[in-house]
Amino acid sequence: MTALLLAGLLALAAQPNDLPAGGEREIAGGERGIAGGEQEKLLQVFHAEFVPISPGKGKFPASFQMGGARENEQPKRRVSLDYSFQVAKYEVPQNLWRAVTGANPSRWKGERNSVEMLSYDEAVAFCKKATELMRAANLIGEKQVVRLPSEAEWEYVARAGATTRYSFGDDAKSLGRFAWFTGNAAGNDPPVGAKEPNPWGLYDMHGYLWEWCADYGAENYAGAPANGAVRTTGGDSAKRVLRGGSWKDPAEQLESSYRRLADKNLRDAAVGLRCVLATKK
Ligand SMILES: [Ca+2]
């Protein structure tokens, strides 16, 4: 009987994460759960912070040269994207992560600081749950999905039309205006968007946190897709790709073409995520 009661209380305590939008309720112990209204508000903000990207139209080139001088950035190749998508202006902040998952794993706490200490699978699960919640709130349609970017999509929007090392040019002396890295970060993360954006209005593409991409961990671009798709062949499925560098890294690692492979179970205070909003293929 006691065990049953305890199980019931635990079930109650677990509910706040799954509360439907639009309500607020007391849970066991008088503790307040995630308010549905607050969750929906944060999802609305998240939705409003996506930037439309339409390759082949206006300022968005239909293709770009992907890769760089380092061995694992070769062979350089031309990647064409024939579809429109949206990319989040910011790395996922901690208040949004908590509203979607019910927890905040971050080492450096702050409501609008980027969430960190999350594995690849946890990043994917966040995207899936965010998709469900946003559909339920009628913010997105049934065919739209929140997901991680492919490496090609990531580099395309990081470059923002530039062929230089950084989206603002080649000179790392200007990096401090746009990015948190070892040159100006002492370990305490700031809110997202404190630095200047890239030419397409995206913040912290260079630095702050490494961002998980969906591609299998491949040592180089031999055999990689040339259409923006996620690479799922010729790489190690136990690894994924991190892009953009972080507050713990030197300027070189913040370059648009820089890439590193990571075990998909890695949880690190320098690793977070940025979402894409796209139409299901
Ligand atoms: Ca970043």
C-alpha cells in the first residue's frame, strides 16, 4: 500500500514535464511544476527566433564551397541546397531546454545562457519533443520538424555567403566582436546573443558553444553528400560532428570550416545545440 502510494506520488511528481499547454497546477508537496502557459510562451519565442534561409533566392547562394585547408576539411567540394529551411538565431537557451525536457543539465546556469552538458541523443530527443509541443500549440504544421542541422547546412549558414575563415573576414583580431572564445571568455557563460550576429542575423555561430550536427563522424569529406543532406554512410555512427568552437577554444577552432568528431555520449560544458526548422522530406 505504501509502495503504491509512493509510486503514485512519483508519477505525480513526474507529470510537470508532460503538462499540456495552457494550464498551471499544483503537484505533490505543493511544489509548482512547469507552468503550461510559461512553456507555450517560451515555445512562441523559440518559434519567432528562427531565421528563414532560402538558397538560390536573394542574398542566399544556391551553392557554396564547403571545406578548408585542414586535412579533415577535404576534399573541398561544392554543396548545393535546393530547399528552404529555417535556422535558430541562437543556440538553445536553458529556459527553453527546461520548458521542453523538465531539467537543466548545464554547469553554468543562466536562463538565457546556452544549455550545455547534453549528449547527442539528448539533443535529438529535445528536438523531437519540441516538434511535438510546437505542433500541439499550432506553432508549426504537421509536416514541419525541429531537428539538428547537417554539417553542410551548418557551414552554409555559418559562412553566410563568405568564403573567408570567419563570416566577417580572415582576421581573428575582430573575433572578439562576434564570439566568445579563449581570447575573452573566462569560463562563465553569458546570455545568448551578447555579441554581434553574422551577416544573416545568426548569433554565436563562431564560438560560445560547439554545436551538435547530425552527420556520422567521418574523418574527411570523401564520399560526403553534396546536397545538404546528413551523412549517414562512410562514418562512425557512434560519433557525431561538432562545429563552431567554444569559449574554451582558440580562434582557429572557431573558423567556419573547422570540425571535430565527438563520441555521441559526450557531455561537456562547451557543447550545446542549435536547431533547424524544416519541412519533412
Ligand atoms: Ca556556437
